[in-house]
Amino acid sequence: MTTKSVVLGAGGQFGMAWEIGYLRGLADKGVSLRDANEFVGTSAGAQVGTVISSDADWDTIWEEQLNYEREEANPLTDDDLADLFQKFDTIARESRTIEEWINSESELAMHPKVDLPETERLNMIRNSLGNAVSGWTKGLKIVVTEVETNQRRVFDKDTDVPLVKAIAASSAFQGAYPTIQIDGNHYYDGGSYSMENPDVSEADKVVVLAADLPVLTPFSLSELIEKMEERDQVVHLAKPNEEVMQILAKYDNNTMNGAMRKEVAEAARKQGQQDVDAIYAFWH
């Protein structure tokens, strides 16, 4: 039997809204990727992977993820985010090895901009999931980075880590949110290794949703897809179209600004409807 996977990359509020909108647009035209055997989520993609692998219907997901007005302040101003991206660029430029690069990201993760107790952060994540999610779903994999080892880790239903903690860890954007402690170690955004981490997937067919942000990571998406193809996996890559990216630009490219969610999701939904033939041909 051919196994199928959906890989959901990082991208803050922007990435979350685009992924949900794009997937619903496909579903509008009769192509559901929610029947995948596996969902790999990184950062924002961890939350998206959780809700789309649940039993919730699309109307519920749309209402809870996009229409519900969360009491969640944008943690970074436009200038804060620009400064953080500059730090990422400096780390990428000055690191002599992959290990040094990820170690610098780990150090950044231990000095977050936002001073937030872990219990409060976990409550924010729990509230953002809505009422449809009750726990780990089969096939869900969430990617994080471990500070103590600088290694990528993958949490799933068999790792004995609470789902909300796993999502919070994967979403602990280095330099912005505090790390999450699990069994005495500190964990943060899986996007420090790769924004998408598609090579975590073990499926035969893989659809990768990538927010296509100008962030350098130790392992590029093209490099990891090439690695997958060498393993005889087939990959379809989807990225936001120009209309979606123009909306992000209107919000000064601040991917963490939740005010753009509805607008991005609606444009992404239209994009998904337009892309349905290509996705159908790949998926079936």
C-alpha cells in the first residue's frame, strides 16, 4: 500500500493561516489531504497538523482557528522581528559548521524577548487548539530542537509527551518565546534545523506545504527533498502564491501578526481551489 504524508512547515500566524486556507481550498474541490497516513508539523505547522488530523469538520476548524478572536497579543513588533531575522542572518553567515549554527540558535532560544511563564504559554496553546482536539492522533509527528544536545527530536503519540507541551515546544520561536521544559531538558522551535523538516516523513508520497519565508536554516528545503528522492519518496511542494505574499507584505512581513489570519486564509483557500488538479494528480 502506498503511504501518504502531509508536511506542514513553520511560518507563524501567516504560515498557519495559509496552510489551513490552502487545505480547505483543496477540500472545497473534493480533494482532502486529511486522509494521509502521517502529518509532520513544525512550529505553526505543529498546530495545523494537530487540528487537521483530528475529527473536527472544516467549519469547526475554520471558526476556531480563523474566526475566533484570540486574546493573544503579538509578541514581537515589526522592528523586533526584523532584528531577530537579522540575528538569524548573522548566525548563518558566521557559523563555520552545522553544529555551531544550531548551537547559536539554542543560545538565542535561552534568551527570549517575551517573558512568559510556561503555564501561561501552555494555556495559550491549549486555547488556540479549540474544542475539537482531545489528544494525540495517529500519524501526527511534531518536530522540536533540544537545547542540551542541539539535536532535532520528533514527538508522537508514543513518546509520552503531552500534546500541548509538544506543540508549545515546537512553536517556541527562538529569541521570541521561552523554551519548554520536558523531562528536565529545554525544547524550542523545530524550525531551527529546517523550516519544514520533510525528511522526518517515512511515507511514499509527501505533500510539503512551505510558507517560503526568507529565513536561512542549516538544512535547506531543496537539500532535504533531494535526500528524500534518493530514498525513492516522491514529493510535491506547494508554496504561497503572489497574492498571498502580497498580503504578508501589507503587514510589513511580520509573520507573527495574527491580524492577517482571515485575509491570508481566504486568499490561500482560493489558491488551493486553483491548484486542485495538480494535487489530485499527485495524491491519487
